[in-house]
Amino acid sequence: MNDVELRAQLASLTARMQAIEEQAAIRDVMRRYVRGLDRHDVALESSAFWPDAQINYGFYSGERDAFVAWGNATHEANYVRHQHHLTSQTIDIDGDTAHVESYVIYLLRSRDETATRIGGARYIDRMERRDGEWRIAVREFLPDILIEANSLFAGPFAEAMLPPSGEGTWDETDLSYVRPLERRAGPPGGQDRTLVNNL
């Protein structure tokens, strides 16, 4: 391989590595968003958007701070727990702009513990890279599916499956913030798991 070929191969590898790094940074933006949303971590959720971002959910349209406050208040008023799961994703990068489509499955456990809603939707985002950092500049939320079923998260299931610390929380006392995660007192398997096996 001569010098010209070597330089061309190096340039190609460098470009591919840069593309991989940019896509990883964009995916990290989305992970910060859903974790911040589910933990009601305002700083983490806000870090996914530029302060002047426009965020549109149906008839709602607002900038970052108003959206985060609205979303957290809405979830807290209606649901005792919720999860948002990112699945398929496409990322098209054009210079300092990226066009990103992310599929999301969300689960919402009603505050009265009677029902669980399961929905499927897409986040359509325009991300911008400013000073080397990617964040969302414009979002459109497109819902596709919504179903509701009886909630089973109660009684024997909850008693058998929850850790001693209880359910997760919407603040930094949640187990996911604990560093490092410590071993429980007592030997593993020391409890009677008959109830779990019969669920």
C-alpha cells in the first residue's frame, strides 16, 4: 500500500469513527431524556434540549423549561409510576444538524392503581450541534398506539418482587442513583421464594 492509499484509508477510517461517535452522542441525548423523564430529574431531562428548543405534543407547544415542568406535573398528577423505552432509531446527520426518529414504548401505572396504559409513539427530533454538543432543537411527538388494561402491580406480586427498599422514587433516593450499589445483608436466597415461584 503506497502513501496515497494509506492516507485515503486513514481518512475513511477517521470519517467512519467520527460518524460512530456522533451517533453515540445523539443516542446519549435520548437516553438522558427518558431517564430524566422517568426519574423526574429536571436537570437531566433538561440537558437533552437546548434552552430555546420548541417541543410539541399534540396541541401543547412550549420551550424547554415550560415543557419539562408541564410533563412532570402531568405525569405526577395522573400516574404513580411510568417507564419510557426507546427502541428502533434512525439518525441522519447533515453537518451540525441531525434528523432523528426514535420509537418509544411507554407504560403508565395509574395513580389509583386500577389500570396500566401502554402506548407506542415516535419522537421526531431535529438535533443541533452547538459548540461540539448535540441537543434537541425541535421535537414533534407522534402517538400511534394506546391501550389500557387492569393493573396487576399489587398484593402478592408487589410483596414478593420489590426489594427491601420498596418501590422506586422520583428523586435521588432511587436505587439507580446509589453509588456503589451495596450487597444486601444476609445470604442470597435466604428468603422463601415459594410465593415468587407461584406468581
